[in-house]
Amino acid sequence: MLNNRDSRKRAARRERRGISLIEVIVAMTLLAFCLGSLGVLSAKTAGRARALDANSARTFVLTQQANRFSVLPYDSIPIYAPKLDTVVAGRYRFERQVTFTNSTTGSEYRRVKVVLMPLLDKTRKDSLMFERAKTYAKSPLFS
């Protein structure tokens, strides 16, 4: 019985002198899985940020063009349309096509249509259409 107890004490006192190959493989697998998941998330975030940047540039150009043609005097509309030119917003370039037609409701109305197409992606067209009416009142803005 003493011999059995001594062997248990020896087994209990025995210290580990390193890690096994299995532990290294498990740790490396966990590390690869975690880093791979973080890489995929980073790539998705970068792609979404790029798309958001392009969308905000398109929104900026559309707002800019709406403001521009909303304050343009009625008689100056034929000077700017029909026209095909390039608009630059930051690092993005858009092809702008401006057309106008006289409205069917009367000669004092003109329908202006602005089509914006990114030069890099020709499938993502945006358009802006509104009617302008000739005003007969004097305005200090257009004197």
C-alpha cells in the first residue's frame, strides 16, 4: 500500500515542462478562424464605406443641380439646355445631360430634365425633373 501511495505522489508532483503539439495546433486553428473572420468583416466594411461615399457624391451632385436650375431665371433655361457636359464632385465625375421642353399646360411653363450618369458606372443613372414657370413679378434677385 505504501508503494501505491508513493507512485501517486510522484504522479501528482510531476510538472509539465512545455506544451504539446496538439495544443499548438488547436491554438493556431482558433487564431486563424478569428483573424479570418475579422478580415472578412473588414473587407465588408470597406466595401460599404466605398458605396456610401459614391452615394453621397451622387446625392451632392443631384442637390447641387436642383439648386442650380431652381434659381436659374426662366429666360436663361434655353442657354443651358440642351447640353451635355461633365460635372466633377470630389473625385467622382458625372456626365450631365440637360434638356427642356415647353410644357403642355401653357407656353409660360418649361419642363427641365437633368440626367446624371457616373462615368465609372454607366448603369447607375439618376435624373431630376421639374417644371419652371415664368413669373411676371419683379424680384431683387434677378434685376
